[in-house]
Amino acid sequence: MKSTAEFDLVVFGASGYTGRLVAEYLAQAYAGDKDLRWAMAGRDLAKLAAVRDEIGAPADIPLLVADTGDAASLRALVARTRVVVTTVGPYQLYGEPLVAACAEAGVDYVDLCGEPAWMRKMIDAYGQAAQASGARIVFSCGFDSIPFDLGVFFLQQAAKARFGVPLTRIKGRVRQLKGTFSGGTAASLKATLAAAKADPSVLQLLVNPFALTPGFTGPAQPPADRPAYDESLGSWAAPFIMAAINTRNVHRSNQLLGHAYGEDFVYDEMLLTGPGEQGKAMAEAVASDRSLASDSAPKPGEGPSREERENGCYDLLFIGETADGRTLKAGVLGKRDPGYGSTSRMISESALCLLRDATDTPGGIWTTAPAMGEALIRRLSEHAGLTFRIED
């Protein structure tokens, strides 16, 4: 990582909806931090200046022009910073040139990617270059997949402390989700569906739970694509749309941690909808919902009001079991809308964690748990409104 760079952190895409929220968070939460040198970047200098003024950022925050279609401008951008925070997606359409530039220059990178086929392509193409240069490239630093990846990591750490062995089976269950998915998430989903239609190999990666673990395939994973009744929780459960990325990241974390969860680790995610006929009907409605892939889905740049973002929340449950049947549960709770209010804080704190806490993490393409682990849990708990707790 470049310690002599002009900036510690650059927010790329700062004039977009989510990038603006990231810049606003940094401007407000770290207003008194004179040691943090950061800048805003995007295609249009006038838009960046307008956003800077609208969010109340200092007038002397530097504004940098760079475009995903201009590789030279991206190389010039990364040459000036230690870490790039990018909200410019869908990443499979716009992300590769920036990953390439960071991997070559040894500059750290965090994004909000939930596109596993593209992520695997980047791992194969730039993993070795990042290791060689020292660049720490960390995908999925928002609601997908931080609360899930770190939730599993947190529960596994507690199990090892209590039982001396890892949990071979964990169920991730969404107990509450108040908020909206972002226009960026919808755009990424549509781009992924289009890519899968055009290329069968993309579809093969999308359906493979071990798509992000090159060279390793674990045991069969539970089907989570249809409603099911969970006897242990007394509730119906529906497919959870983010499971397709979260489960892949959790298995990659396990691989990068030297299979600390075991090579026979089994993990799935579902959305709890409640008991009885009402719970069943709701689970079936969720399972048949295709609105995020429809023309009525939110567009990039669209999003909820500040009040809606602030009033959102989420509550996740992780239930683990050892090979000999001992169990342990953990909850991860988040304040604010998951797709915007919470995500903008999570990606910001991930970047700061790389800068200030996880300085010993070597170069490579990472997930959050092995790259930052307990340091990021601590930072998110102190600054970003997340709570990690064991539930006895």
C-alpha cells in the first residue's frame, strides 16, 4: 500500500446516489479528523462541486476527474491515493479497469459488488498481481455481504472460544428487513441475468455455491430457492435474494481463513416470514417476486428519502451447530436502511479499517472477514450502528 500518496482515500462515483452518501458520511463523521486526507472523484467536475456543497463538505475537499472508460485517468487517480472507495456499478460493466489499475499500482480497493461471476473473473485475472503489488482488493463491503460474512465469522470465533471447535453448520436467517434495495442492486441483477443469458459459463458460476473458491468444492449445500417451514424456529422461511452473493462470500472467507470453519462447512440463508398460513402465504409471495429484475425496479441514482434511510433497520440471526450437536446463536442488528444508510457507512469504515487497523493484511483479493475480521467488527460497532451479539 502506498504510504506516501497525496490522499488516504478517494471516493470514486461521489456524484452518484450511493457515492454521495459515502462522501456525506465521511464529511460529517470525520469532520474533526485532520489526519484523514480524502477526495471526491467522478466524471463531471461541476456535479462533484455541486454534491460537495450540498452535503456540507469543506470547500477545500479536492475534486478529481476520472472515467471508467478512460484507463489512463484511472491510473492517474490511483497514483494519488492509498485506497479507492468505488460505488460505480454494475461492476461487471464498469469495474474491471479500476481493479486492474489498483492491482498494478499496489493501491487498496473496496466496493459494493454483489456480482459473483464478475468477482470470480477478477480473482482469476488479477489475484496474483494484487498479491505481488500489495494491493488489498476487497469486494462486497456493503449490506452484501458484511453483516453476513462477519456474522458467520463472529459466531465461529465465539464457538471456538466456547467449544474449542468450529460450527460445521450455520443457518443465516433474516428476522427483520426494513428498507429498500438500491437502484444499483437492481442494475447489477439485470446485468447479471443478461450476462448469464449470453454466456452459459456465467450461469454455471451463478448456481455454484463455491464459485469464489478456486480449486475447492465443499459438500452439497441446502436448497434455499423455495419456501420451507423451519421447525426449530416455528416459522416459514422464504428465499433471500442476497443469498446468491452472501453464501459465496462466506465460503470464500472460509477458504481464505485456511478452512477455519472446516472443509465440510454448510451454510445457507433465508428470510423468515412467520408461522401459520399467513407466514406460508408471505413466503410464497416472496418466492414469486421478480420486481427487482423488472422495469419498475429502482434505477441507479434513485433512492429513498433521508427520513426513510434513517428509519430503516435489519435484524439477522445466525444459528450454528458443531459436528457433535452443540449449538450457538448470534444476532447482527443494523440501524438505518440496509441498501443505503447502513451500506454507505459500512464501505467507508471498511476503507478506514484497511488504512488504519488491518495494516498487516497482505496483498490479494479478499472478503471482509479474513481481511479485517475483528478489527472491522469493532469499527462497525463503534461507528456504523451495527451490533454483534451472542444470543443464549
